[in-house]
Amino acid sequence: MKEQLEVIQKRALAAITATESAAELEGLRVRYLGKKGELTALLKQMGKLSPEERPMMGQLANQVRAELEAALESQSAALDAKAMDEKLAAETVDVTIPGKKVALGHKHPMYTALDEFKEIFLNMGFEIFDGPEVEQADYNFTKLNTPDDHPAREWTDTFYLTEDSRILLRTQTSPMQIRAMEEHGVPIRMISPGRVYRKDEVDATHSPMFHQIEGLVVDKGITMADLKGTLNAVIREIYGPETKTRFRPHHFPFTEPSCEVDIQCHKCGGKGCPTCKGEGWIEALGAGMVHPKVLRGCGVDPDVYSGFAFGFGLERLAMGRFKISDLRLIFENDIRFLEQF
């Protein structure tokens, strides 16, 4: 048995030293020291030895096992160190190579237009109010003097969230007129930018989700002339002093009198093109004098106070500001388009 132990010891140590991978080393451990390994099998024959031989053979067997375990541990450490050296060599960074330039993002053209718009109104003494996108029909319609049979209240025009038509995705930022007067009181000068939702078909100038900027001024002695002067000043500040505007009579339930304000098409200069649908003008906003019923509903005496309100479409502002021909480009997130700005 002594000779067999020495053969196993010599052969195992040679094999362990020659291993080049952790998997190969584990195979040798199982081969020699596992439950069915060569050394284990030999030790099971100890019972055949005489009582005098057993202590000596047991001591020698333990010595062989200890040497093999030490050799395995040493070779494992050597293989780990070798693997780390190879990994470091493969992943070495040449610090003399110029680094890659990090591409920095920038503001979306729509929000650039919004910030410019805010700055104009802040300089004019306006405050900025924010309101909920999930709105009550009472604020979105009723308190804005919109009758129950108005087409905008139909399920085909509005995204309702409850079966009783009481909660909806706001169709306009006009509810902020009511909320601002109720919470702030009058006199007041405010704008309220935000997302609004309507069941519009997607085309070059329409989207079911878009951004609107509501504006409201209420004070003593406010007239239509103040409305027109304010809007002309803002539009020319955004689009340039030569920008042409057009005020057309219109009807909104919450303003009386009401008007639509158009700007001459930036794409064709008024000649007619697909962007303006051949009309030469692009509808920019609706506006008008705040209806006395709306004022009265907010606790404001219309015999003492008057005011005007307006609502800009932010996407259309951005289209005119940056000469964008199709509103869909604003929402498609095409990096080739956005990099131009």
C-alpha cells in the first residue's frame, strides 16, 4: 500500500502542476480526493492491514492527502492570478488615445418656444399657474359657460374617464381661468401652459395630444383694444416685427365678443401651401373678452371688472418660430430632426 500511495502522490502532484484551467483542476480534485477518488478507494483497504501497519499507513495517507490539498489550493491561486493578469492585459486602456466626445443633448424646440413665451409674459407682469390634466367637467365646461348640448361635450370629441362624464382629460387649459380667479381673486394677469387632449385626427397641424397656453387678464377698464394690443405685441416678439396677424369674429362660450387670431403662413408667406392648407394663414389662437357669466360664477362683479382670455397652441408657436412644416415631426423623436435645433 505504501508504494501505491507514493504512486498516487507523484502522479497527482504532476497532474495538478500541469493544469491550465480551473475546470481541469476541479476534475483532478474529484479524481484523487473525491468520494470515489483513487486515494479514497485506497484508504478503504486499510481494514486489510495488520494492527501494527494501520497507524503507519494512516499517517502516510493523511500526509499525502494534505500535500494534494495544498497543491490544489496553490495551483488554484496561481490560475486565478494568471486569469486576472490576462484580463488586465486584454482590458488595458491606452491613455494616450484621444477620448470620445460625449454628445450633449439640448432643449426640445417646443420647450425653447415655451420658455421664450414665458419670458415675454413674465416681463409683462404675468404670473404662471399650473393645473390638473385630469379635470372635472364642471371646470372644463360648466363654469366656462359651455351648455350641456355643446358638441365639445360629446364622447366623440372628448376623452372621458368616467361613465357619468364628470371626469375627463382636459380639452383646453381654459379651466385655469376659473381656478385662478377662485384661488387668486382679481385683479389678475396669468398664463397657464400645459398638455390638453382632444379626439383630433393626426395631420400636419393636428394631434390628439398637444400643448396649450391659456392667458387671462381681469381688472377694471379692460377692453378689446388691450387684448389686441397684447396679442400683437407677443406675436411680433416671437415671430419678428414684420409678422402679420388677422383677427376674425368667432364664438366661444366663455368669451363675448370672441375672435380667432391667425398669423400669416411662415412657410409660403401667405401664398398658400400644404402647411396652411392653401389658405395663406395659420390659426394661432382663440381669444375674446371674458363672458360676464364666467366672471359672475367666480364671484367677480362684471359691472366693475372686465377681462380678456386667450389660448395659444404651443406646437403651432414652435412651428412658426422654427419654420417647421409638419406638426408630427415634433412628436416623432427623430434624432435627425431634433439635431437641427
